[in-house]
Amino acid sequence: MSARNSLALFYAKGLGNLPVDRNKALKLLNISACQGYAVAQNNLGILYSDGTDELSKDYQQSYAWFSVAFYNGFKEADTSRNVIMGKLETKEIEKAKALSTEYIEKYHTNLNGDDTDRDKECKHLYP
């Protein structure tokens, strides 16, 4: 998961000999995030908060991914989530919190090692 996350960052920033390809970066991050990798979940929060040419800013998505990352142990995501909350209207915060709850249920880190449901949930992301 960390290798996929690192490769996503290389595509997002055009590092090494790789071209900038934020769509590919987003796909790789989604796979890692779906598998419960908190760093990738945090990076999705960043992508959605910053937006790109290919990806519109979406503060509700950003808030949700920062929430999942925090829930899964990436404590730094709490600060980012609070910044994003300041950019949302009250109704948007309610929707963002509902989305967060949905994502936490789907993408939490499974400490008992049984990822059968997650594998099914993430299967559509693989090429």
C-alpha cells in the first residue's frame, strides 16, 4: 500500500521520469485508501482540498477522507479536517460528516486481518 501511495505521489507531482498524471495518481490513492491505508486517505483529503486541472475542489470529500485518515491513526489529519470545516457551510458540514461516517465504516483499518469485505469493496478499483 505504501508503494502504491508513493507511486501516486510521483504521478501527482511528475517526479522521476514520470509525467504528471493526476488521474492515475487519484486511482492509485483510491486503491490504497480503500484498503485502509491512512496515509493514502490523508493524501486524498489533500487532493480534494487543493483540486487540480482534472479534479475539482470538493471540501466535503476532503473532510471525509481526512476524517477516515484520523480515525485510522493518522493524527495529523485532524488539523487539516478542522481547516476544511472552516470552509464549509452548516449544511455542507452535515453532509461531510455523514460521508465521513460512511467512509469510516467502509475503509477503517481492520486489525483482525479479515479484509474479505474490503477486498470485495475495492475490487472495482483495480485495472
